[in-house]
Amino acid sequence: MGGKALGLIEVNGLVGAIEAADSALKAADVKLLGVEKISSGLTTVKIIGDVAAVQEAVAVAKIAVSKISSIFSSTVISKMDNQTEAMILNSKDKTKKIELNVNSETLNCSEKTEEVINSDIAEINISEVTEVTNPVKIEDEILIEKVDKCEEKIEEKIELKEKKVYTIIEIKAMNVEELRRLARQLKITEMNNKQIKFAKKDRLIEVIDKHYREGDK
């Protein structure tokens, strides 16, 4: 297992690192161990292989990177000791495990987040459906009664201001709304509020005139 060479190419920026790795792998039969970001924008590209292949790969990578970025340093460690090689390979395996763990945790977090979101959506949908499927039912008669009550209050105020007995000529000269208002003010027993609301002019004149005549008796 020993006798392999390690090539290290330290470049400025991620673009330069990608170019270095790509050029090295195309230039010779070497294996990419990894790309490690150090600090201040410096990134180290690590390759391994036979001594001649690594030397050639590093040389080609330096030329390629110099066209688009800057190389900070490069080196080739020839014929690494077995322990050194094992250390580097173990380091690579640990890095992979860390990445896998991080990805697994990220996935779990994403799944939990999705569950929470789906739960919230479900709650919202349920509440929306409840609101839609259970509308407040208001019958027409209830609305009519409420309107009638309001009209009655207005008419009571008008009645307090002015109480007058109208002649048949004055009654016939009134419009339908005025007749309905007068019928309510007189509290005619023949018709309730709903009947008064939908009664025609002739019928209103008839019951109002009858009310006055009966009152005179």
C-alpha cells in the first residue's frame, strides 16, 4: 500500500481549486482525495497516485490555474510511509462520515419542518372548512322583523312629534310608504307588520279608513 505520492496544490478561491482538480485528474492517472478550504480564501486540492503521475498532475494544474487565478503553493510528497498514507485515507473517510451525518440531520430537520407545515396547513384547512360548512343561517322573516322594528322606532318618534287624524282625501293622496307608516302608527289590528310591509295602496287605504271610521263610533 505504501510508496504512493501525495500532491498538494494550494490556490486562491474555489474557482481556482476546481480548475486545479480538473486539470490534475485529466493530466495523469491520479485520484482526488478532496478539496479543503483553509482560510482567507485559500483552498487546498489533494491528489494521490504514483510519484511520476502526481508530479505531472501538479505541474499541469499549476499552469492551468495560473491563467485564471493564483497559486499560493504546491508540493509533492514522494513515497509516503504506510502510516502517513493510512492517516490521510482515514481522514478522508471521517470527512465522508461527517458529511453523511450532516446530510442525515438536515434531511431529518427538513422532514420535521415539512410535518409541522403540513400540520399547520391541515389545521387551517379544517378551520376553513368548518367556517364554510357551518354558515350562519338567517331566515328572511328574521331580517324582515329586524327591519320592521327599526321602522317602528322611527315611526314612534314621528308619532310623538305629530299626531293627526287624516281625512280620506289626504289618505288617498299619500304614497305607499306613507300609508304603511301611518298604518303602523295607528296600530291597525287587521294587519301585522309583515302584511303591512307588502300590502298594496288600495288595501292600505281601506284598512286605514276603516280604522278611522271605527274610532269615530
